[in-house]
Amino acid sequence: MNRFFDETICFYSNEFRVFYRFIIQEKIKVGFIAFIGFIILLGIYISKESYYSSSVTFTYNCLHKKVFGEEIHKLENLCKSKDYENLAKELKISVEIAKSITSIYAVNIGNSPLHEDITNEKLPFYVHYQFSDLKNKDLLMKSIISYLQHLPQGKKRMKEILEMNLQKISFYKRQSLLLDSIKISLGKKRQNSHNDLFGINIKDLFEISERYDQEISRLKTESSEKQTVDVFSIDVVNFYNKDEWLLKNGILYYFLFCIASFLMLFWYKKLYENKRSDLL
């Protein structure tokens, strides 16, 4: 076993010395590869931007989640095409603030694009957005929430629900008045509150009236508070610094690129030398 380890260490030591001599001999090529890698890293670093990111979790009521996904996808396309005037118009913000938005998109609970989700599971969805100016964070959050809560198709559906609820309230009120008149009439005729009159228990009528009142109260509350979407939670703002990316990942990628390129060059030279020696 010791002999195996010694031979292994010896083998890798010899290969390292050969590779080191190769680096020294081919220092011009090696330097050129290192320079190319540096230029690539510099280009990636310059193209990146530092930004802030946050997200809002929504629950929805009367429209399919795909509708909200399509509306956010429309904003996403405006952002990608740098059409800041229309983006500002949609979100009801200034063009300058719209220019600070670098990305916006919506995903479902499985992190898939929301505009592609046609499932009927009524689960929360997320709107992620990135921006370059921290002072705009509150205004952007409010504008995104307001945008989804005031969609034209949402307003139309909410109007239909409101009209339906008003009809139900009117029906329950009429039934409640009818029950009140029946209770008054039975109250005058009954002799004992525990006995039925014509097979009707007046206590049942009171219970029904109470259920009607509860339903009227519920419908009134629903009509006054219900939105097309409700905010479930708001994430904290995170900062993405491209300098941190350079220190954590960029330099590592640079060294991996250089080492992989050097090994490829080393392998190619050895292959060329072996073929040349075979020909001789």
C-alpha cells in the first residue's frame, strides 16, 4: 500500500514538473491566453450592473392567475425593450423612475413563468423586480400592487361580483322581512314558546333570520374589501453588488479558464510531439 502511494505521488510530481517546464517554455502563449481570459472577465464585469431586488407575494380572487402573469409579462417585455415611456404609463410612474427598473417578472409557486400556468390550483404567485435606485423601492412596490389591483378585466369582474352580491343582499333582506312578519304573526298566536304551531318551531325561524343577517353582513364586507389580488407578503430588499460577484465568482472563473486552457495546450503539444516521434 505504501509503495502504491509513493508511486502515485511520484507520478503526479513528475507530471507537475513537466507541466511547469511547459508553462515556462510557452510563456508567450500562456501569457496570451491569460490576457484573453482577463479581457473576457473585464467585459463580463463591465456588462454587469449592481442592482436591488425584491418581490411581492400575491393571492388572487376572481381572475385566473394566468391573466396576472400575462399582464406582468407585458411589463417584462417593455422593460427588456427599454420602452420606458409605455412602462411608466402602465405603472403610472415617471419615466425616470421607470428607467431604474432593470427587470420584472412573475412566477408561480413552482418558480415557472406565471403567464404559462394554466392550472386551476388557487395558489399564491410571486412578482420579482429589480431596480437600480434604492429610493424608488416603496413607490415601485406600490405601483406594481396598484397595477394588478386595477386591471380593466379585474374591474369588470369585480363589478359583476358586486352586482351579484347586491342582488343576494336584496334577496336575503326580503326573506328576512318575510320571516319577521311570520314571527310576529306566530308570536301572537302561540301559547307556549316550546310548542309548535302548525308544525313550525319559532326558534327555527329565529335561527334562519340570524343566518340571513350573517350572510348579508358577509356579502357587504366582501363587496367593500375584496380586490382582484391581495398582498400576502413583501420580501426585504436585497442588494446585488457586481464587485462582490467579481471577488466571489469572477476571479474563480478566470483561474478555471486559464488552467483549462493551459491543460488543453499542454495536452495538444504532447499529442503533437508523440505523433512526431512516431513518424521519426
